[in-house]
Amino acid sequence: MTRKFPFTIRQVAKIMELVIRYDNPDNGNMDCDCPFCKTKNKLNLNTAKNVYCCSSCSENGGMVQLYGKVYGISNTDAYREICEILGCSTDAPADVIDSHISKPANSANDNVIHQTYSMLFSLLSLAAPHRELLSNKGLSNEQIDTFKYKSVPAFGQKKLCVKLLQSGCTLEGVPGFYKDGGEWTIRPKAPGILIPVCGIDGKTTGLQIRLDKPINGRDYIWFSSKDLEGGTSSGAPIHFIGDPAAKRVYVTDGALKGTAAHALTGHSFICLPGEKSLNGLEKLLSHLKANGVMEVLEAFDMTKLTETQTSKSAAKLREMLSTCGFKVSSAVWGEKSFNSVDEYFLNRMKKERNHVHNVVISSAA
């Protein structure tokens, strides 16, 4: 059945303010800067079929998915929001499927993923330069070990997988693992630090890699094996660190950033995979609400004061938090040279131990 939408991908690109580098109405192609990997001129929009694909990071799908993925909302909510902005009918086509599921269909279950990653951590080590980098973020050696940070192995990936299998681990359907010539191995092999991403129950749901050298302008990539034999996408799980029954919980973007801020302050942090990525957040918030959490503090980077997109993302987050029934506040700090919340807490700690009270917290509706 042909989809009948009251808008086009060209209109979606306009309201998303995508940077358009090439536009040819005759052949139905538009090339834009990719909002996912930030690579210039790599996101192709097919205006005839209303679909998109990035030749750099391989993100692809329909125009509703494009909007929904970028802003971290379901397809149905994305459709309705686009219609509201454009003044269109909000009667969604039958095949616009509502989904808040971030885990791919072929992914192993949570317990299998946690078990395999836990065993993986036990077989890996942390290189001295990586430990130094984490230490410079304010983490103690004990905390670094507790949070299970490890270095991406530079060699012996297949032998590592053999050990995991011999230990009874499942590799099929676990993000980052795939078959190469019939043998299990891991991807990617870019050097960096493995950053565990954990759920509210403490189980590891995914891994990010803090790259030693950026790839296509990205400092972080997911430990993923999408479109490879036996492999799967990591999705974009949300990281939680701290007490899930604390009265106040902070929200920032980035698992390492939030964990470092937690290590410095003891506060609980929700760590989004990106400032626009709210997918799955409502489910987590419902658990926190049931646990007695009363206030959620938005602690995005200070660029929210100067950059339009970050400001919009922070406002959208505060709106969601308010809708969920939390008291909502926003953190702003005076030292503008310290952009992120972990940088702020680290530098305040160096000056005085009671650094938390120097954050200006403003109520947000």
C-alpha cells in the first residue's frame, strides 16, 4: 500500500533546518549535512520516495523516522508534531507505526547482553593513557575499576571471542560481535575506551567507545555490528548512574560525562545518548517516579545559552519532565569556560568542597 502523507521530505528538511548543500528537483535528490554523524553533505534525501540515507553513518529510513530519530520521539509523535508545525491533518496513515523500542529485533535479551559484556570486561585491561584521561576527569583509580572502563583491544579479537564462547557466553545478537569467515570477532577495532551504558537495574545494555582520534568529527561511536553476520545494532540506550530513589536526579547527555559528574558529587544522573535523544526516556522516568523521585534537573551543556539547537533540546526535555509530573529545574553556572556539568563540578571541587551550592538552579515550567 502506498503511503499518503500530507507533507513531503522537503518540508520536513525545512522545519528541521537541515543544512542543504545540493538540491536538484529534476532528479529528486537533496544532499544535506547529516544530523546523526555531523558529516557534511552526506545525508541524501530522495524527494520522490520521501526517504533518506547517510553514506557516512548508514542511518536510513522514511521522513517520519528522520524527524523522530533526530528528536528522540516515536513515529506517531513525530508525525503529529510535523503536522502541527505545517498545519496539516493529523490523521496518520495506517502504516505509520508507533514505536518507542530502541533495541533492534534481532538483539539478544538483556541478561545475555549483560553476561557477555561482563565476561568481556574481565578479559580486558585499561591502558595507562586511558586511565590517565579518566583520572583527569576526576575519577579515582577505584572508581575507574568499579565502573569497568576498559581499552578496546588492539589485536587478538578472534581469540578473545573464543575465550568468551568457552566461558559459556552467547555472542550472536550481542552488539559489537559478528562473524568474519565463520569465526566470531568484534567491531569496531578503532582504539579508544569502552564506556559501559547501564540501565536503572545496573545491567550493561550497551557500550560506547570514546575514540582516541575522532572519526568523521565524532568523538564517540557505539560498539555495534549492524548489518554484519550474526551481529546487531546497539540501538541508543540511556545510561543511569546513582541512586534510583534519590529525591533529585540530574539529566545530561553522555554516559562518561554523567558518570564523572556522579563520581564527583554522588548525585544520580540520567545520561542520554545525545541531547536530542529522548527515545525511551518516558519509560525510565515512570520507574523513577514510582521510586519517589520528585525533582529532575536539566543539566545540558552551557551551549544551551548560545546555540539554538541545544536550547531547543533542553526546552523539549524540560517540557517532557514537566508533563511527567516532576518538579523541573535547569542548571546554569557562571564559569562559562566550563561547558559541561562534569567540567563544572571538577573545577569547583578544586576550589572548594561545597561546590554544588554554586550552581544556579532556575525553575522551569
